[in-house]
Amino acid sequence: MAKSNFLAFDIGASSGRAILGILENNKIELVEIHRFKNQMCKINGSYFWNIYSLFDELKTGLRKCISEYKMQPDSIGIDTWGVDYSLISKDGYLVGLPFAYRDHRTDKSMEEFFKIMPKKETYLLSGIQFMQFNTLFQLFSSVQQNYSGLKNAESILFTPDTLNYLFTGVKKIEYTIASTSQLLKPGKAEWEGKLFNSAGIPSGLTVEIIQPGTVLGELLPEVLEETGCQAIPCVAVASHDTASAIASVPAHGENWAYLSSGTWSLLGIESPVPLVSEKTLEMNFTNEGGVEGTTRFLKNIMGMWLIQECKRIWDGEGEMDWQQIVDLSNASLPFQCLINPDDSSFLNPGNMPKAIQEFCARTNQPVPETKGEIARCIYDSLVLKYKFTIKQIESVTGKQIEKLHIIGGGAHNVIMNQLTADATGIPVFAGPTEATAIGNIMLQAKALGKVKSLIEIREIVQNSFEVIEYKPSPKLDWEKAYSKFESLLAY
């Protein structure tokens, strides 16, 4: 295999990075080129993303790749979080800043929408987990609130599609990111008109949907001039970060599950078909698009956002590093109090430690007072939610999950990896940590004909990165803790 260079832009809700992938002899090497912060900005009481700042950071990453690292990439690819979007006017400009999914304008949108289309029908038409910030409910809230930006829009582009557009001038929507919207038919790259009609969303906003691994177009001359880059294509990779991450899971055979661990925990399986039924509706599972026609049957769990937000508050009292938090957690008694990580009070409370304390008080549990007690509460609760979710998947598929692959930044967290193995009773395989960037890079390679299939992609990942196994060694009464956790889910 001849040497090829691919530049991946991987943007999460709290940070982004430009990572160069060097592919040679069936192995891939990663070089971090640029890292930057991403955060919501609050304007007149609403939360937005500064999409122009993100675009500047991506151009900085491309410029550094060429000028500082002396590497000319063969292509670029962009992935981001799901559901959020930009509106584009008929003359090609963005209609304001895009709303952030944690904005509170959608707090009551689901309930209002279900007055028009029942919950069951909405799910059976889309197969998507109900979360108040899904694109369906964001757009519905804009319709209900008579948002002027929607009236001035000719088209909609999801966040990675928007950045692709700024790089190339090409307006297309990539399938995996579109599948997070709750506006597609399950397992198909087709819009569901009934959902558009019920929400009052103009159907003319949509543009062509393309599959992951499609060459979108070449970078604009102005971008080439600003970055010093030669003419190269922009590839529409699996543009939803989880879709790219799952493409890089170094798994063999069947009966495995994945946990993409970061700000969100995405726990599920790779299914050949959507799994949409009244049972999966009751369990609130989602069916999102994957690579090569697969479906990501998974559940979104609040994830490391809980501890990230606690750290943000605690840093105001004197900065702490992550190891200090882990050490304080280890020194605290397990199972003294638990939370439902997906309780709506944790979506964007402002003060996460206080929100956790209030949940524990509301559910008649001991209230955690110290940083260590709060951290231990979060860690225990998350792994018990993982156990709960795996049991649900097994009940739907009729197959036992035999191993769990943890990928993403959370694969660094040794205590969480071991607790997950102990709680679930199955082996955990941690790594690679840069799974999303790797999947992004490998989809670029596929688009340019350097690799042929998802199977080949996973073989290269297996050749290239260390994976650490954590075997179950439960020393605690996890079943008693699980019983307590299940009782909290009713609150």
C-alpha cells in the first residue's frame, strides 16, 4: 500500500482537533496537528455555536499541517456531533448562528409535537430515540415560535455539512448525520414527509443526501490561498462522529457491543437492519445510519458530560486534574447514592454538583457532599446504566452480548473501564481512543480507493493500535446496586 496522508477534522461539543492520518503498509499512524476549544455562546438568553470560529480553526489546522508539519494531505474530512444545523439563505449565506442543542427553547417541544402526531407514530416513522433536542423538535420549536431565520432560509445543512459547504461551496447532506435528525425513514436515505408536514417544516429546505465516503468537491480557491494548500478534495466521511467511531471498532465476528465514550456515551450494536418496534419505542432506542448500509442501534446516555460539568464548577474553587477526581472517587464508598444519568435535570443545569445533590434529595437518598462522593455517584451510576442498556439490547435481539468495545476519549479512564467490566460481567476492550478521527481518516481512504471495505478498515485498525482488555472481577454487590438503580429510573 503506497503512502497516503489524510487530514481529519473531528469536532465535539467541547473541543476539536485536526489529526493527520498517515496510511502505509496496512497500518495507520496519527499525528495531532491542531487542537482547539469549542463551546456554546449565550446570546440574548439562547445558546448558539460560533460556526465561523470553527471554520477558522479548521483552516488553521490545514495551514499548520502544510506549513509547520510539511505535509500536504490527499484530502480532508469533517465529523461533528449530531442534530444541530445551519440555515442557508437563497443567496448562499448562513442565516445567523446555528442554535446549540442544549438551548432551552425545545424544553416543551416534544410534548407539543405529540399533540399533533402521537409519540408511537413518530417513532415508527423515524426509529429515532426521543430527545428534546432532535432536529425534528428544534425545527418544530422554530415553527411554533415564528422564528424569522426559518422564513429566510432556502436550505438546511447539518453542522459538518455546513463546514463542508464553507470549504467547497457544495451543498449536500451526508446520510449518517442526517439520520440523527428524526426526519428520515428508518435505515433509508429518504426524508419522511409526514414528519415534515406535522411539524410545519418546509420540505423545500432539504438538499440531496449522499452516502459516507463520497467525494464532495475540491476546496475553494480562497481556502487554498489562505492555507497554502494545493487543490485537494473534501470527502463527506461518516460525518456524525459516532458513525465514524463505530467504523473503526477493532471487532471480530458477532455478539459484540460498542460504547463510544465521551461527552455522550453511545452504547449499542451494529445491526444489518433497523430494529423498530413498540418494544424499542418503550426502551427509547435509536436507529441511526452507519457505514455500508448498517444501522447503529444504540442508546444515547448522558456520559462524561456529568463529570465534565462538575469539574468546570470545581475548577472555580481551584483547578483540579482528572487524576485527582479519580483518586477522590476511589476513596469514597460505592453505591451510597445513585442517579439516573439521563434525567432531564442533568441536560444543562448550570451547576451540575448541585443538580446531583438535588436529585439524591428528591429520591430520598443520602446527599453526596464531597467532590469524591459526587464523582463516585456519577461513575457508579453510569456503569449501571450501561448494564441496564446491554440487558435491553439482549432482550430485543435475543442474543447475548459477549464483549464490549469502549472507544473514544473515555477509553483512557481505567477506573470506568474496570467498573464497566465488573458491573456488566463481560470483558471490556478499551481502545482506540481516537476512534472517531480514525474512522474519519479511513472513510477518506475508502473514498479515494485506498481501502475497499469496512472489514479492511477494521483489519488496519487492529494492526495499528493497542487494545487493553479488562476482565470482570466483581468484588462488590453489583446486583444489589443494580436493583437500587432500577428503582430510580421510575422517578
